[in-house]
Amino acid sequence: MIPDDKVQEVRERAAILDVVAEYVNLRKSGANYLGLCPFHGEKTPSFNVNPGRAIFHCFGCGVGGNVFSFIMKMEGLTFPEAVKFLAKRVGVTIEERIPSAAEKQRIDERETLYRITELAMRFYRRILREDPAGETGRRYLDRRGVAETTAEAYQLGFAPDRWDSLTRFLERQRVPLEVAEKLGLVRQRESGGYYDLFRNRLLFTIADPYGKPVGFGGRVLDDTLPKYINSPESPIYHKSDILFGIDLAKQSMREKDAAIIVEGYFDHLALYQAGVRNAVATCGTALTTGHLKLLRRYAGMVYTLFDSDAAGKKATFRAMELFLEGGVPASVVELPAGDDPDSFLGKEGSAAFTERVAIARPIFDYYIRDILASSDTASVGGKVKVIDELVQQLKKIANPVERDLYLREIARLLGESERTLRQVLGGNRAPAAALQPSRGQTQRRTGTEDMLLALMGKYPEVSGKVDEYGVANLFSADLIPVAEAILRQIRIGGDVDWGLILEQVEVPEERNRLAALFVRDEHLEGISPLKMFDDLRRSREKEALRRIKDLKRELASTESGSSRYMEILGEINSLCNKKSQLQ
Ligand SMILES: [Zn+2]
């Protein structure tokens, strides 16, 4: 816990204008300062800083707050982290409590390790830039067309073809080699003394999101194997929490709200040189939930760009499971067989690449088609196996609307009924219905209505259809106001203000459910909205029919003339009405 008075001191000392100005180009405009919002891509500035009130607000994306909220969002920090981050800059010392001797030692050790990594980085960098021993490296970069500015941005270095270059350098710097050994940069010989890990390799500096070097990736420049050697895990480098290039990519990831995940250092570098800046690379480690957590700080959706060979596909599908479970929208960027980002950009240029990203297919879609193309669905046994495999993955999709959409798609592609697939999925109930909080006697909610709402917000033509068939015929009583509010906003033109619509929903659970539904809708991309609307309309019709049947059954066992009897009659009547209007 940071004491309140310290928090206040930091807030007062960290002038919002100075803090924001480090990230955003601001110009004065009346009492405010205006700039291009760092949180969403825009061409005309709608990001306002009010230095008097020490707040900011973006009229484009609605983000706002004080200096702490700005840093939290900008640097992907928690509140206490943001306070400490700013405290350091404005010279406020925050001592939460005195660390124990053991803790103190651990902190000191980490700082030493950071310092050694930084020293090593500068050493290797200097060799690549100007030392005769770096000639091979310079020639290689030249041949691959790597610009000097790029080499600088990546802090590229070169490890000479010797066993003791770094060892001797560190000794001269009076760095205790047994500490450097914890970074894996030097290793102890059995006969005593130390030797370098990296020899005759081009070095990529691996940095944390704030640009602090934590390790290296070394590539050979000839046919020696292994092609790549990476720094081992160390107290400052945890492979499952660091993605290569995140420090260079975070700003662009935030602007585009998307991240591109590639496999290797040179893939990343090729994209960077072509002006594609929102990429990170896994560099030999499988994607982990830690990586996903890191990405989500900066981007709402991800693109994978792995090799199109069997290993690349395997990596894509393994990543898919993480994305599905984490509810992260993901798509697959496909390049022509045999191409990697470097060769593709070299031949086709960055416009063609942007095009490829624009037509990237949702990862689950890619997966379905890959399974279907590589399996035998002509035989019953083959089909059963495919359905089983697809449904296993389908279960992992966190978003019920998305899950339902894919279920329909799989049914269509395999020529099976949706009902059959739902049964395989577990129970014959619509999956979305499982999430409904409570169903009152008059309310029966299904996934159909949710999907309709999501569709209305994204496609104005669907709203026109909803209007035509009547809101009251398509929605249950409690959702009618929501649907009407959407229609109203679309009628007056402009985008739907979802925040405002959610405010009108009184039940918190219902509000959260709808917020989850509305907050992302990439999965509705690339569908045929009017066809989808027709499917949904017919589902609503069938739902009405089913309800009528249930009611008729109840009616048969209800005392005629009782109040419940009249109630049922009334409901049947109105349902028949709705049903006929939906035809
Ligand atoms: Zn904004």
C-alpha cells in the first residue's frame, strides 16, 4: 500500500501536461491542449488535456481521467505501478516499507543483472557498429538490406568469433563473472575460468515493454547449427512473459488495437522496416497465457502470421486454443506458400501486406476449413471424428454468440442439422441460453435475440429490417427498450452510443451481459448480415411456435375460465400474432 499523502504528492507534482506531452504532440486550443489520441487511431485531434483541472478526455474513443489513469492505460500498469512510475520521474520517494535484508539483496541483484545486460548490449552494439571484429555482421546486414536506423532501433549487436570477448570486457568493467553467469552470458569452464555464450553471431536485444534489455537472441551468419541461440531464463528474463519487439510495437498496437504475432526476429524486422509496427515475435517459445496477458494490455485483437508449413499450422492451432479460452478475437494472416514476411514484403511491398491483413480469416474459421480439407468427411466414421474434433474446440469459445455462429457454420459445411451439433456440444439447449441469469415466467431469452442486437449495432441495414418486422415481434419485453434505443440512434444518424444504451439497462447482470456482447464484434465481420437476419427471424418464429405448443399443453391441464387460463389464452393470442408478422 502506498500512503495516500504520497499518492497526492505525486499527483500534484506530476503535471498532466508534461506527462502527456511525452507521448502526444499537443497544441494549445483555448483553455485546453489538443492532440491526436494515443489510444485510438485518428487523423483529426480529439484528445483534450485540461491542465487546469488536471484531466484528459478523448472525444473520439471516450477514454478519460487523471494523470494516473493516463499512465495506467499508456504503459499498461496497475494503479500502484502507475503511482510508482510517476513518483520516480518527479522525484518523490515512496518507501512502502523497509525491505528485509533478503529482499534487499534480491532487488540489488536484479538491478545488477539489468546493468550487466545493458553493458553487454552496448559492448556488442559497438562491435557491430565500428569494431573490425564486427565486419562479418555489417556485411550481412548490408546484404539483407537492414538500414542503420533499424539496427539502432533493435540495438543489434555482433558477438565476435572468439571464446572470451565478452568475458574479458566484463572483467575490465569489474563485473563479477559469477553474477554474469546467472544471465547465461558467460559460462564456467570445468577447468576454471569463464567463456562466452555468444560467438560469431548477430545479436538481437530482447527488451521488456519499457525497452529495458533482458536478454539476447543470437543468429549465425553461415550454416552452423543451431541457427539461433537465445539467452536462457534468468531472474530478469522469463520467456513466458516477454515477447520480442513489444517495446517497439506497443504504441502502434494501441493505435491499431491489434497485434501481429510472427515467429522470428527477421520476420519482425522485415515488418518494422516496411512500416508495420504493431508486431511481436515469439522467437522459438510457444505462446503462453502470460504472453496473451501482455498483449491484452495494448491490443484488443491479434493476428497470427506463422509459416504455412505443418509446424506453423501446429503453432497457429495451439495459439488458437489460448485465444478461444481467453476470449481474444484472433485472425490468421496467410501468405503464399513458401513466403515469409521478409520475402513477401521484398517482392510485393507493404501495401500488398496490408491487404493480406485486411482479408485475414478469423482463426476458428481457418481451423474449420483446414480440418475439413484434411479429413475424410465422406464416410460416416470420418464425419463423426471431424465433428467430435470441431466440437471439442467449439466448447472453448468463450463468447456465446460467436460459438453459436460457428456452430451454424459447421452445420452448414457438413450438411448436418444445428440440433445434432448442439446435442454433441452438450444438451439440446441453445448454448447462449445457458448464460441467462434468470428466466421469469414471461421472459424467455435465447441467443437469437442477443445476436440480433449485436447485428443491429454493426449493420444499419439489419436495423432497417428490425424496424420493418417490428421490434415487439422480434424481442422479448425486457429487451424491447434496448432494441428501440439502438433504432432511435441509428435513425438520427451516426454511430450507436453503446455506453448510453447500457446506462438504460437497469439490472446489473443484464447490463454486464450486454456489455460483453457489445464490447467486441469482430466475429460478425465478413458475414452476410441480411441472410443472418433472415435466419434469426426464422429462429424467432420457431421459438414462438415452440412456446405456443408449451402453452397449449399447459392450457389443457388448466381449469377453464380461471385467471391463469385467461392469461395463457392472451399470451397464445399475442404469440400467434407475432409469429404471423414474422413470416
Ligand atoms: Zn481516443
